[in-house]
Amino acid sequence: MRQRTNPAPAAPARTRPDHPARGRQRAVTAGTDAKRERILKVAERLFHEQGYADTTLSQIARELGVSKPFVYYYFHNKQELFELLSWRPTVACFTALDFPDDDPRPAHLKIAQGLERLIRATVEYHPSAFFAYRDPQAFRPEFAAAQKKIANHFYSRMCALMEQARREGTLAFNETKITALAACSLPGFLYSWYRPDGRLSPEQVVRELTALAWRVIGLRASATQRAPRAGAGNGMQDGAAVGD
């Protein structure tokens, strides 16, 4: 799978969890960043394979071939590791509809791209995108509150765009919030079955789930405008017809 990129802008400052710098590291350099990322990569694998409760900093250090104080230099404890790994996909997913205020596209095209961004981020951040489903009890209350805040930010934008698109005649649905939750729950089911080396490539999974999500929100076949797909130009690749 290719190197991860951020499919959406960084989280607004108001949505960041209150997580002060910990450990003994103070100055951040390219070298320290590389070491931090190495620790995070190993921790992510162990959390995925063993779960939060059964993973220890000693195990992480052993997998890295370093002493435990080396890990403590960069991270205070395993909870900090777990929350950081969980926060990255949270931001990528829940800022998927953060378009510029002057974006002139109609509402249904913004929703189409936003849903694809959300699904793509879930796939690209496997397995840490699913930590919140697996071990939500591991989070501090203030971290869980920050997750809820940024999720509410996303759904507020999505519901407003959906209602605008319905008024414009490009979406057909009944209950706005239920429909939004149903469409966005599709990538959540990846937790139980997704494998990066499965029969479908990550890109094929993104395309299949995106098409299903579009159907859930009632994106009509009559909306034949060409919606660029995520990746080129304004963040999508040209050539996919919305409603196909």
C-alpha cells in the first residue's frame, strides 16, 4: 500500500485534543521525527495484533530493539501512543468536507467527494483507523470529547450540504441525520473484514464503498455532471460520473 497522505486539511485548532507534550523530548528535528514515527509504526502493529490491554511499552521497545527509556524519551506512556495513532485518522476522516468557503461546486458534488475522502482515509489509515471501534475504553475522557467534537463538525457540514442538495433536486432521501450516519457507517464495517492484501486492492475497495455510499444518500442518476475523483486537480480524478 502506498505511503499515506492526508486526504483532507489538518484539523482546526478548536478540534485538537488537549494533549500537552510529554516525555523528555523538547526540540523536534527531522531525526527525532523519524524515530517517533518508527515507534508509532511498531506500536500500531502491536495494538492491531494484540489489542490495547495486551500491548506494553516493554514489548514495543523489544520489537524496536531498543531500551524502554528510549521509548519514554519520545512518549510518556502507551496511551499517548494509542491516542496519537487514533487521532490522525480521526482528523483525516472528519475534515473530509472542509472545502474552501469560495468553492463554487454544487452541494451534491462536494458530498460525493467528501464521502470518497472519508472512505479513502479509513482505508489508508488501516489499522489505526479502527482502534476507536476496538478499544474505545482506552481513551481519556477529554480525548473522547475531542473526537466527538470533530465528528459533530463533520456531520453538521454534511447534513447542511445534503439538505441543500435535496432542495436543488440532486439528492433523494427522507431523514437527513439517519441517512448521513448510514452512508458514513459503511467504512466502519471494514473493521470486521478488510485486509490490505485481500482479493480487492485498496483502491478497488475505496471505489466500491464510495459507490455504495452515494446510493445511500440518493445521489440521482440524472445528476450527470462529471464529478472529479479524489487525487487530481481539486483533489479528485476526472472521469467518474456521479450517479453511474
